[in-house]
Amino acid sequence: MEISRKRIMGLDFGSKTVGVAITDETRTCIRPLPVIRREKPGKLRKTLSAITELLKEYDCDRIILGLPLNMDGSEGERVRLTREFRELLVKRVNIPVILFDERLTTVEAYEIMKERGIDKKEQLKIVDSVAAEIILNSYIDSGAYYE
């Protein structure tokens, strides 16, 4: 089996932000990138353009998009909006956009930032990208990218 040398991008889609994380070429290290912010929830054109540029810059072969299921596995409004965002992404990029369960990633992100000694003001700025890092790490750990 040939191993890809392309990166994987992880996204945590929120109402006004998108957290972004990226693997290295070996897919063993993950780092968060700056959060993509927008002024209004429905204003996605610049967000989609920013993601497209990052895909080119980092040479990714897939996107892992966090799917915010409820704790019982049911789907709510955030899942509907995430699926709509995925459809917009699919129309713009030429790589797979894979939905991946992201339950409790924001809680885990705050715990990680606290352990890293990041102050609360800074945590608010980067929580979405740390959540994207967790989503991407969970995807890698699941072994799904070998399928």
C-alpha cells in the first residue's frame, strides 16, 4: 500500500468561526492554524475562499469536518448547518470532505489549553482551532485514513 505524502486538514465549523488544523506530510504531527472568522453566520464566501487557499498552500488530499452530534447521537440544528457547509465545500474543492464525530471536542480543547497554561483570554481566540486539532487527531487515531 502506497502511503500518501499529502496533508490532511481538520475543520471545526462554528456559527462565526472555523477552527483549522493540519497534519504534516507524514500525518504524525498535527498543529492548529489561525481561526477563520466571519462577521455573520451566513457569510461564508470569504470563509470558503480562505479554506481553498489553505488547501493549496498545504497540499491536502482530504478535509475532516467535525460533525456536532448530540450526546445521544441524534442530530440537531448545528448538524444541519454543518452538512450545508460541507455541501458548499464539496462544490469548491476537488478532494473528499469527510464528516467525523466531534462530540465533546470543545470541552477537551479547554482542558488541553488549561494544561498548556494558556490564559483564558487567549483560549477564547484559539479554542476552535484546538478543537479542529482534536477532531483531526481522533480521525488519525481511528485509522480511517487507511481505508
